[in-house]
Amino acid sequence: MKNLFNNLSKTKRQRLTFFIILFGICSTYGQEKQQDSTKTEKLDEVLVKAVRVDAKSPITHSNVTKKDIEKRNLGQDIPILLNYLPSVVTTTDAGAGVGYTGIRVRGISSQSTNVTINGIPYNDAESLGTFWVNLGDFASSVESLQLQRGVGTSTNGSGAFGASINVLTDAASKEASGEISNSFGSYNTRKHTLKYSTGLMNDHFEIAGRLSNIVSDGYIDRASSDLKSYFLQGSYVNDNTLIKAVIFGGNEVTYQSWNGFDPAEIESLGANPNIDENRQFNTAGAYFDENNELQFYDNEVDDYSQDHYQLHWNQRYNNNWSTTVSLNYTYGRGFFEQYREDEDFSDYGLNDITIGDGTVNTTDLIRRRWLDNDYYVINANANYKNDNLNLLFGGSLSHYDGDHFGEIIWARYASQTEIRDRYYDGNSLKNDISSFAKANYRLSEKFSLYGDLQLRNVTYKTFGNTSDLVDFEVDKNFTFFNPKAGVTYDLNNSNSFYFSYARANREPNRTEFEENNDIKPEQLNDFELGWRHKKGNFSFNANAYYMLYNEQLVLSGRLDDVGNPIRINSGKSYRLGLELEAIIPVTPMLTLQPNMTLSSNKNKETVISYDGELQNLGKTDISFSPELIAANAIVFQPVKDLQMALLSKYVGDQYMGNTEAERSKLDSYFINDFNISYTLSFQSDGESQPVFDSIVFTGLVNNIFNEKYISNGYYYTYDDTWSDPNAVTTIEGAGFYPQATTNFLLGATLKF
């Protein structure tokens, strides 16, 4: 930690020191406040109160607890652990749930899914994506998680256009504890985790932490991952005060697998382009040596580190008023490294060189493309509540400062380059200011009203050039007003109905500005109508939604040169769907947990250029939007400490582009996983204490029926004018991300 502090710039050290001093001031203040023994709400949960909703709110949502996560937490990333929630489709580049993973909700990409950790925005400020790979084994530090589908409630950071995921990290523990967790599985996958908590010392102070390492070779060739992560928190708590300093982060080194399986590219390398026979082939790092033999560069990796420093202060003043103040600093830095063959000097700003009588203007080289960024956030909100009114208001301020630059670390012919020269260099600044006020008002015993107003201002500026050595200057300012309203009707103790309307606006990301500086922000009007039924252990939820978009940014299916999906404005479009979910106790030992989403997702009009002519395709399917998504869990618990579950998932046909081109189609798939968990508990015999409180054995067999399926991909077109200069021919291509066949993970957690 000392070395990390010393490596920071003077300005960064000053800001970090400010956070530490403020923590000390808050701690002193908290000790002076009087306690209120009538407080029943968990103070830890107040951290996410501004971005979460309760069971009675007219917002469609799912809650996931620590206990839910523990049953399958064997090294796979958080999106994979959420795979069986309604309307969710997940994917992983390496094929087995470790490394780069993604999640789509209602067919909408992770770039349109708002993610917060303890109320702090986690989406990357420029790409708007979420990269869970930077926080390996973060699931081991999650207390609870809420996934809201649709616009949801007002949140911090980028707008939610399909979902929001808000995460609460580990709560302060009253009792001292420790855990040693190890798991092993297919593709040399291993997870090693050490956790501890001091418990509340002197009834007020707790220190807790975690160290983790996850490694995997990946299902795809060479798609290895080495994920190191940590989590450390210090808490002060009494009945009225919670002050928590949280530091977490990690380093990931993953061999690139973001190219997917592109048959055309694989054939050009002389390999088998049949995906059924060669589905694990990875083109990343491919080159030909001096003997024209196909080789793979051994360090074609993504190497990135990210550290988060959070400080939270929750204060309860009386039975009506409470406040929360949160500060955050995130420091991210890293690069991806590539071997490139026969690169033109001009693409790197290099001069031709003369060797003997010849001129050299191309070279083999190894390049690194860097990101180095700082992200600052201040959140503050206040809560007033009485028997009928729950009023919450506050705001968020964030500042992002990111450098983008490239280096050539080796070249066969170096031209005029010097060590650590930057062949491109750019900077981005983004400020995000938002304020909100939201209220739940109980109008009568049966009716509750919900209102939510948010005003958000975003400024985005860029300087310098891109990796293509093109000047890149953006100076944009957006102001968004996002109103939301709803009503809940409690028919009786078992049935309630709700209706809500929400408006959302969202800015484009960096890649979209690179493609088109005039790209427009997207707008969404979201209507939700739902029924919740609960009687005893049986529950049933039904929700109909109509999401009406203007200038929706949808996935084009194409990728940029670092594997990020490129999105385009689609004019007017809509998503109309019905979500059903239930918990059905068949017997005291057997429970069914099915869910299903039926939807229609359409661009109202699609116009494209094909073979040099404009074509109006009329109404077309929105990319990556299957009409049917279904899941089920058959949970069998014959005794208290043993649970077995058969987890099933069906995803219907979907297109990777917006033109319904046959080549862009992903076939439907149906997969099944088997999960088992057994807890062996130890009790004191009165004379001696056992070494461990319990040992938890966990097993997971994924894709037990060996389905060869593809969950993600990309579709591209380009105009070929070389064959015939007098005619334009559109060339189509596609890439795919095959997922692992049958594979397993086994683990044991020692708790003491």
C-alpha cells in the first residue's frame, strides 16, 4: 500500500489524503452522536437505499442474496451467476464463465445496463460498459444485489436502458470469522480465496478483508485468465451511525479471445473454418514466421489494474431523518499487447527507411495500447419518512480524466522511434452532475403512489488523436430530464398490482463518437404493468412492459479494433414483452422456480445500403433480442444441509444485426446445469472447540447434456470495390463466441 501511495502523482496523493482526513472527522462525529435503540433498519442497507426499491414499489426487480450467490460461487463471474434471472442472457469470451463476461437484459447490452457498487457508479465513464474481469471473485464480497429491469428508479451514473444492477458489499459482521475457499475444475480452472473479519471490537469497530486468485486456461484456445483481487474494509457502527471505508480492486491478465470465431479469417490462416469441428480455435496472436509457418504470439494479452477507494457515512438523526454521504476515487491503468505483421509505417506516423538500395515501409511490430484514468465521485442524499411518506432526495457529482495512448515496444524495423514514444496520444474529460427527488406515499390502505424526478447534465470533451492517428475532438453537453411515476394497488394480503411510467435519456459512448461525431443520444419511454401474488411459500409475478425508443442505440453486431461492440442509432423502435416468474413448493423438499419472457423487439423501419443501392427493409428485429427466454430451477433439499438443483435455460433465435440477414442469425439453445451444496457442521462437545464451524462442499456441472451452442457474436458488412471498380458489392461476414461443452467445478469452503 505504501508503494502504491508513493507511485501516485502529487495531486492524487493530496486527494487521497483528503479522503483519509475526512474519514477521521466523520469517525469522531459518529462517536459523539446519541444512540437510538429503536432503529431496526440495517445501516449497511442504507448505502444502496438511493438506488434500490422495496417489494411494494412499482418497479420490476429481482433480489439476490449472499446465500443465493454462495451456492454457485466457484470462480465464474457475476454475470454468469445471474444467468437464471428473468430476461437475462449471458455470455463469455473464453467460453467457460471466467475472464471477459457479458450480460444482456431484455435484449439490451451491458453498455445500457447501469451498475453501481454501494451506490457508486461502476460503468466505465467513456465506453459505458462494465468489466467485471477487473474485479475477479467480487461475488465473494457481495452482501446482496438487486437487478431492476427497464428504466428502474433514478440511479447514479449513466442511464439504465435495459436494467440496473446495484451491488451492496459485505455488511459489518458482529462476530469474528474466517474462511478459506478453494475450487478446481475443467480447463485448469482454480479459485483460491481467503476471507476474515475481526467482528465488532468494543461493540463498534470491525476490520474485514479478502484476497483472491482465479486462474483458468479457458475453453477457447489460449484464452487464459489470471485474476488477482483484494477487498478491505474498516467499519465504525452504532445504532445511529455507520462509517465505512472500503478499498477493493484487482489485476487481470487475460489472453485475448475477443476476436471470436470468424470462419473467413480462420480460413485465411489455413485452419479449418468449420465451427462444429474447430470451435475452440482462437485467431488472437496469429502470425506467420520466416518459414511461413503459423505461430501464435505468447503475450497477446490484456493487462489491466483497477483500484477503488470508497468512504461512506450514514447518519440517523431521529426516527424520521437520515443522511448518506459517499466519496469515491477509482484509479485504472493498463494495456493490451498485440503482435502485428507487415504494418505500414504510415499507420504509426513513421518514416520510410532506406536499407541498401531498397526502401522499407512496413514492419512486424509489437504494440501496446494504454488506458490510464482517474474517476472521482461524490454522492449525497437525505431521507425523510413517516408512516405514510418515504421521501429521498440528493445528487451525484463525478469527474473522469482518461488518457489513451499507444507504444511500440518492439519492431523489426524501428524507423525513427525511440523507447517509450507514443505513436498516438489522447485525453478525455467527462463530468456528470445529477440530482433527484423520489417519494413513496401511502394514499390509503390499498393505494400507494410513487414519484421520481431526475435532472442530469453530462459534458464530454476529448483532445488529441485516436489509434488510427485521426484527430479526435469532441465537445458535447447534454442535459436530460428523467421523470418517473407509478401506483401500487394492494387488493389483499396476497395480491398487489402496479403500473409505472419512466422516461430515460442516455448519451453515446466514446466508440460511437469515433464512428460518428453527430450521433444522437437515445430516449426511452418505459411502461410497466405488473401483478404480484404471494401466499405462503408460493409466489407468482407477472409483468408486461412496453419500451418505446427514439434513436435507440442498438448493437450493430460489429466490433471495433479492441473488441468493443459498435452501436448505431436505429430511429424509432420498441420492445413489447411479458415476464412471468414463480416459486412453486411442490413438497416440503422439492421446489420449482420457473421464469419466462415473451417479447417482440422491432425497429419500425430499417434502411440500408446494399450493393451500392438503398434498400428499405421495413420493420425488422432488433439485434440480440430473442423472442423467448426461459429458465427453471428444480431445487431438491432432502435434509437441511444438502441441496441439489437442476438449472435449465432456453434462449430463442436471435440476430446479430438489424437486417435479419441469415448469416447474422444465432440459433436457439437449451442448456442445463447441475448444482449441489452440502454443509458439514461441527459442534463443541463441551470440552474442546472444533477447528472449523463448518465445511461447505459445492459442485457445479455446467452444460450436462454437452450442448454445442453459441451465445454471442458479431455481424459485419463492407463494400468491395476492388473486384469491379464500376460496381459496389457488399461483402458479409460474421464471428461467433462458442461456449463450453460439459465442464465442472468443485469447491470446499472452510469456515471458522
